[in-house]
Amino acid sequence: MFTIEHEFDATVITLVDEAPAPIQEDITINAFEDCVTVEQLDPRTDQVQRITLSLQQLRDLTAALDLPEGVYQIRNDSSGR
């Protein structure tokens, strides 16, 4: 299950783990104009852990989900090829 909310400066997506045990803590994704953050509560420390991705990193992650193992670089080819 997931929720989507539009706030003043971000779109917030929350992913709820409904799988069989062990269930993981909810993940909150905040999409800002210039970056995306991924947050999850660490129950061992009772602190929220946050990862910040630039839009370039997010683009690379999106591409990587559909590629086989290897090293890649996305290029913006202005020649149209």
C-alpha cells in the first residue's frame, strides 16, 4: 500500500510494507524541485535515516532498474543519435 500527498514544496509518497513478517518500517519519499529524499525510521536507534538523491542520481537509478549488470553512463547526445 502507498499514499501520495501534495504539500507546498514537495510531493510526499509513503510506502507501507504489507508483506508477511518481518515487516519493515514505512518509507517516505519526498520529491522536491531539486532533489528527492528517502526516509525510514530505524527502530534500533529510534531515529529517522535519510538519503538525499540529486535529480541526476534519481534518473540514473530509474534507468538502472531496467538494465543488466554492468557499468553505464547516460549521455545527452545533442546530435540526435
